[in-house]
Amino acid sequence: MRLALMAFMVGFVLAGPLQASGEDRAGEGRNLAAVVQMAAASPQPASTSSPGSQPSPKPSTSQVEMRECKIKGIRAVASSQALSGKPGVEIELTSENPFPVRNALVLLRIGDEYFSPGTYPTGDLHTLVFTLTREEFDRLRSGVGVALGYGTKTGFYEGEPRWNGGPLDKSLLKDSGSQPPGQQPAVKTLPVKFDVYGGYFVSNKFEPQAPASFVVLQDQKAFDEVFGIA
């Protein structure tokens, strides 16, 4: 644009009678210098780069499509196939938007930690289960953020959809999970009244004091001595 303007103005100044005095030519020279200075000082339009001249920026985190999911349950398991038979804690997440199967790891982020892989226990794409060791679960804090997405073990891919799972609530862990790994909760028992006899005889006038009566024998020999050999 600048070159075209300069060429036009120079041509305009130089146009005129071929026969000119020396004084006229000197004046034309001064005019030509002024034109060149004006063209050099003229503002330049903003340059536009041609398509493909520069790579497009990568999507930022603000451009990521965020979806919603929720923790349906947290349960302790005595033996987990995902942990080669060791005890662990399963975290089940559900969403109205399916978790599609992709050529990438599906990750669960709790706070600053990432866990994988997630599994589809029933084949339903709306449900994912992640299995943590008991040590991993114990070091997590209630209230930290929960998110789900695709990526590597070090973080989510940019531009991929993510699911917001809200804050972690460790109180969702079932009561059985509050016991140390491998230890079952105590079973409540009731006292049972009993008598010990060296022999066995029931009179035909016997009236039991309970709806049911039981005889406990230590071994087959004791059984045979009372009831005979079958």
C-alpha cells in the first residue's frame, strides 16, 4: 500500500511540461522529497497473516466441556480382582452422560492425585468403578474435588470432556470398610442355656421348655453310642 501511494504521488509530481526551467525543476525536486517523507510517515494498516501461516493455539482449560457425575457409593472389599486379590476400596461413579470407551486411559482425580484404570462393571457406559488400595483411600481428605476425564497417569488431556464429581465425602464408606483390611466386624451373639449329660435318655413325659431342642455331639462315635450305628 505504501509503495503504491509513493508511486502515484511521485508520478503526479513529475507529470508536467517537458520544457521547464532550472528553478522549476528545483522546486519539483523539493516537492518530490516532501512526497517521499509523507508516504514514509503514513500509518500502516494492520497486517493479516495468510491461513496456515501460524499454528492455532491449543485449547485452554476454559474451553473444556464440563459434565456432571456423582459418587454413587464407596465400599470396602476384602478381595479385589483389580488389586490381585488384595483388599481395597471401590468408588462407583454414575452420570447421565455416558463415559465413552476411548483409546486413552480414563482417570479419576481426587484432589491432586490420579487413579486408573476405571472399569465398567456391568457394561453400562453410565457407570464406572475405580479401585484404590486402602492406604491410598486413607490418605485422601474429605472435601477435596473429584473429577473424571481421559489422559495419562500424570494428567488429563486438554480439549477432552471432563466430569465434575463434586467434593469427596468419605463418610459414604460402608461400615464394613471401617474395619482393618481382612478383619470382619464383630457378630452379636446371645447367651444360650444348656445342660451337659453323660448319657442320653428322654422320658415319654418330657415337655420341652422351648419351641426347639438341640443335641450337640462331639464326634461320630458319640452319635453312634446314643443313636446306634446307621
